[in-house]
Amino acid sequence: MSSSQLLVTTAACAARRSVITQLAPAAVRTFASVANVNPTTRNHKVVVVGGGSAGLTISHQLLRKGKFSQDDIAIVDPAEWHHYQPGWTLVGGGLKNKEQLRKPLKSLIDPKLRFYNTELASFSPDSNTVTLDNGDKLTYEHLVVVPGIKVDFNSIKGLQDALSNPDSGVSSIYGYDTCDKADRTIKALKGGQAIFTQPMGVVKCAGAPQKIMWLALDHWKKSGLYDPANPSSSPIHITFATGLPVMFGVPKYSAVLEKLRKERGVEGLFAHDLVEINGNDAVFSHGENQKLTRKFDLMHVTPKMGAHAFVKSSPLANEAGFVDVDEETLRHKKWKNVWSAGDASSLPTSKTAAAITAQAPVLVKNVLRSMRGKEADEEYDGYTSCPLLTEYGKVLLAEFKYGGVPKETFGKALRIDQAVPRRAFYHLKKDFFPWVYYKYMVKGTWGGPKGWLRD
């Protein structure tokens, strides 16, 4: 049996074992109750701001591992829907339907948790209080701030209009309303200039901007519209314009991706940051006060991203606007009963769902230890992962920790190099990860590389 077959078989067997366990008698799950809108003050042991990947995972791990009563833990989030955002790349590549990747947020919250389906207005950490948008105040013993980050479609002049125009060739996999437009525009293009962008600064999953490019290239290749061996004579020309000086932030994987770029004839515009779209003109800033304008027929845009205003303007934020926490314990550097993880945190690692699988158990153990008067001594090493699609049927599975040091799950176990794109990794990305996310991760029972978590 090959290493790829062994990998898929191992994952499948583990999944089957867990499914068998789940068949044991269990309490009937119902929807969480939504708090009534009355101007008042309510008390909770833990308030979790955010019902995304980090918020749901952490809340349910706390509930499973701690001794909490009804409504001891509260979640604050205004969203109606919860999205499996890593799957939007698959939607853009025509591999998934976006509707199947979302669920009503309320349906994912355990009924023992109190759900405030409203926006948060402000933090008052000196008085252990948060204020909701409707004026209600919540007091807490511990606060977990995990609202994610804002994808700012207004950060690039002309982007919103281009995305909303069904006749434009501009799309983005970074939004529910726009991710399927990527698939339509890729399939509709029969010739011309295709540009794929990545901005300077923080983005969700730094590999996603080029994942969609590699899928598009593979589609055009199979359609006879692009010849990697002779790109100059192909009907379609491809450019990757990134605000970064390299293909990827981790040297090991960047070297492989740069080699792929050259082998496949993709033009690289490095340190070029998209600032404006005007019709079919893309304007990039580069160097000191320099501008470059390029014509395009198709462009996939990754918008700029940053902290939500209510976090950035709060006393919890650092200069960049992110919740200022210790990079090992995930505890706030000033307020010892405030914690953060995921995209909203200041942790110097790639912002991915995989990172949350490693961060959540650390944060939960440290919160519970702190509640018992013990030292928060559990440490996070910066683990994160990016399953990077390089074509239909193959994925380069990048896994690394702080400092860009590889930390590969299967490297030692199966003696394989995860920088080599493999079909087994493709099925993890396309099939296993979306399944395990809703089945186990957001319920607090999936630990990423550590597998299923026990109470």
C-alpha cells in the first residue's frame, strides 16, 4: 500500500470509529435559546464574543471540559448563518455548492449556552463588563474575544462595484455572495489576461489567493486554453500579483510554489498591491509612490482585511488593532481574565481554521486552570496549516509553527514530504475537512492533528 493510500485509509478508519461511538445513546439536541431583548445586566461565568470557528469550538470545549450550569457560558454574535469559509475555495473551483457549506448559527449552539444574537458595542475590562448593541450589559468572570476579522471589500477602490456587476470578470472567494462568481468567470473566459491578487498585510489563509489560481490554470489547461510549456502562445495569460516579496511566507513551501509558478509559466508581480479597479484596468502600488496599471479580462481579488472596529477601538487591542495576547498562553497581556484566539488575536501565525484546532485546547485548559486559581501554563507553539490546492486532484499540505518552522503531521509517521502535492491530501481538503468541521470541530470534539478530543 502506498503512503497516500495509507493516509486516506487511516483517516477513514478513524472517522468510522468515531461515528460508531456517536451511535451511543445521547441526549436530544435542541436549539439554543436566544436572549430576550430587555435593557438589563446579566451575569455569566464566561462570555465568548464571536460565534465563528473559534467561538463555537472554544465554547463547546469549555462546556464539555468544565463544570458549568445552564447559561454560565454566553456567546455574542449577530450572524444568522455560520459558514465553513475554507470551503469557499472549493466553491470557486466548482467543487462544492456554497449553500451546503453553511448552517443556521443558532442550530450549532448547545442549549446549555446562552446566545445573544446581537452585535457587541464595547468592552469595559476594568469592570468585567461588555455592552451589547441594544444597551444590555453582560458581566463575566472570564472573557474570550474571538470575533474573527473584517474582510473589507471597500479597501480597494472600485472593487464593490466590479463584484456586484454580473458582467464584469471580477470575483472573490472571500465572500459568500461572490465565491461562486469565481467559478462562473473562470469557465466563461476563453482568452485574454487573467490576474490573481494577494494584498499586503493580514489575510485569512494566506495560501487561498493562489489556490484559486492553480485551479483556474488547471481548468484552462484541460480546456486547451493554456499551455504551461508555451504560455506566450496560449489564448490565456496568467499573472499572480502579490503584495508579498515571495509566493508564500514559509521558505520550504515558498520554494516549491515558486518552482511551480515558473514551470507553469505564470508571471509573478511581487510586492505589487492592488489599490484600484477602473473598468478593465487594475492599478497596483509598488516601490515608493509608484503605480502600475494592467489590463485584465478576468481578475480574482483578495481584499484587504483587518480588525473589526469594535475591537480595534477597544482597550484590548494592540497598535495593529488585534487583541493583545501572550503568544503562548493566549491570555491578554494586561487583563488576566481576558483571552483571545483565531483571526482576532495578535498571535503571530497564519490565520486559519487549522490554527484554531491547536489554539482552542490551550485556551480552554488555561481558562479552566485560572478559574481554579492555578497558573495558566498550557502553551501554544504557533501551529497552523494550509492545504494548498495546486491543481484538481492534488494538494500541498503546509503545516508549520511559529517562525515558519515546518511541523508536519504525516512527515514522521509516514516518512513523506508534505511539500510534494498529493492526491490523498486533496481528499482531506475536499472531503474530510468539511465533514469533520461540522460533525466534530464546532462541537468541541476535534483537535486537528491530535484527532478526536476526549472529555
